[in-house]
Amino acid sequence: MTPRRREPLTRPEARRRRRWRAAAALTVVVLGVGGTAYATWQFIEEQEFLLDERCEVTTADGTLQLSPTQAHNAATISAAAIGRELPPEAAVHVVAFSLQESDLSLRAPAESAAEAMTGAEESADDDGGGTEDGPDDTAVDDERAKRQDTSLEDLELFTRGGPSWDAGTAQNPTAITLGEVLTSVEDAWDADIPQDDAEAALDEDAWTPTLTAAEAAEVLQRPHDPSFYAEHASQARAFGWPLAGGQPLGMTCHLSQRDVPAGDPEGVLDELDSALPGIVTGTDGSSLPEPPDSADQPMSLELSVPERTESTDYAWLLAQWSVAAAEAYGIQHVDAAGFAWDRDSGTWARSESSAQEGGDSEGEDTEGEDGEGEGAEGDDTTERTTVTLTFREE
């Protein structure tokens, strides 16, 4: 029996077969590339190579960001301003000054000494402050070292210069340390001028909370052209306001879990004692607690703050300061006013204790503006609010 002869393919049939083979080959390639890409992405996610560490505030105009180091400096400025009983607007203005003059980064004493010798030529030529991306990775360790070696009042977050904005200002320099700048605000604050009369404040060279960042820079004789400070007004308010206790749930930070420093409760207590003396205490309301000193003690601090005032919610000031300082001090978890922030998620959420103890009323009270009550409804015996910080354990 002769084998059956295969009929030759017609041209359309051959074309269809080639297309089918090409489609099958393409499908195999796509699946292979897709699988490789997914596996690579999963590996990168697990290793956090692409994590953009940042602190952010979402506003009506979008999301504004700072690096964790910049956010910590903004939190330090804001807390120190409130510690001096200045209005939250003072914190906003001083954050704007630092954004323009040093990109919210600590300056080494050598930098300031060089400026004192050469005047403020660089300041006069600077038309926009620091870099858009903020401090690079290599600057983070230097920043921490400067903090450890310098008192809070002596932190240099500003540029030397003078009100004429030219090179000949070394003989009459402006304030460059945090303590000096806040003192200049205190000295220029005239409570007798109506807060809505910015023109009168400018005429009297007085600072009031209603001045714009540019006007405040002019009154306080900052070293750059006042118009430059206006460019940072939105970002300064977005961060300075919640960090000064003016807004709950205003700021969060997304931080890496790799190379997290060991928890440093003592560092937290030292900074809070300098920035907010007598405001932040232990739960006894009289003094700051002792840091955990043994492996048997939990790595946590229970702190308390006064009830909120018309302008400042101290619980949220402390809570958001803690988030901003989390990278530096190894803070893992912050629990305040019925909400909790966790380093793993980088978000605020209702805390478990809030759900169990009537936290809904706490959250509503915190966000309200009428200043009525705090904590569980009908509880008029508690005059201080507790904020709990949990630290990374080695």
C-alpha cells in the first residue's frame, strides 16, 4: 500500500500556519519576560531597593514631600517654637526660612565660620535655596553626628547674612542658630498689633502670625531676598502646621526596615526635654520618665501632654514629632489620640485600644475645632493625654 500523499498547502493556509506559530512563540516570550519581571520586582520589593524614604503631607494641591532628615529638622523647629509659647505660624515661618537658607539641613560650624570670613556672597547669588531632592544619603550620618554634638538651641539650620542681601553683611550677621532665630521672632512679636493688620506690623517692623513668609523674612531681616521665601510658603505650612500641633493626622513617613538604628529612648527624652520643657512628661505629669534600662523592660515610653489649647493640640504635636524623628531614634510605633502609626505600613490607622475603649469619640474630639472635651465622653478627670512610643528592638 503506497503512503498517502500529503496535499500541498495553499498560500492562505501556509500564511495562517505561519501566523499561528509566530503568535505561539510570541506568547511564550511574553510569559517568560512577564514572569522574570514579576520575580525581579518581588525581589526588589523584599529588599526595599526602590523604597523612596520620605515624609509627606497631602493637601488640596497635591502631596508634598520632605526627606526624613528634613522632616525631623522641621519637627525640631516646630516643637521648639511651641515650647517658647510662640504661635504655630512662627513655626511655619521659621521652617520656610530654613528651607530657603539651608534646605532644612544642619550646617557644620566650619560652614558658618567660612561665611563669617567671606560675607554672604553665595547667599546673595542663591535664588532658590537648597536642592530639590533634599539631603543625599551620605549627609544623613553627618546630620546625626551634628545633632549628637550640638545642643538644640545651637543647631545651625540657617544662613549667615544680613538684611541688605549683599556680600558686605558679615559685620551685621543675622541669626543662624535655632535659638537665635526663635529669639528674633519673640523680640519682634508685638501682641498689641491687631493680628489682621499686616500693614501696621510691617510699618512697625513687628512680627505677627498673619504675615506671609516673605513679609516675615523682611521684618526679621533674613539674609535672602524676601521673595525667595515665598516659594517655600506652601511646603513650610504643609509640614510646619501639623508639626506644631495645628492639625491631626497631617503627616506620615515611609521608612525602610533595613539598617534601622536600635531604639534610642534616651535620645528622644533629651530632645523633648530641650524643645518642650515641662510640656512633655511621664504619666505622672511631673517629670520625664527614665528610659528603659534593662532587657526585661519593654522598649517603649509612655509620655503625657496637656490638653489642647485653642491653637495647639499637644498630643498630635508629640505624635507627629515622633513620626518625623522615627528614622533617627528607631521608633517603630506611635499611639496617640485613638490612632496609631506603624513603621511597617507608614500610615495612620485606628488603634486597637481606640476600638476597645471608645476611640471613636477620641478621634472625633481630636479633629474637632470647638475645644470641647478630650478622651472618652464624660471623662472630666483626665487633664493630660498619653502618647505611647514603641522602639525597634535589636
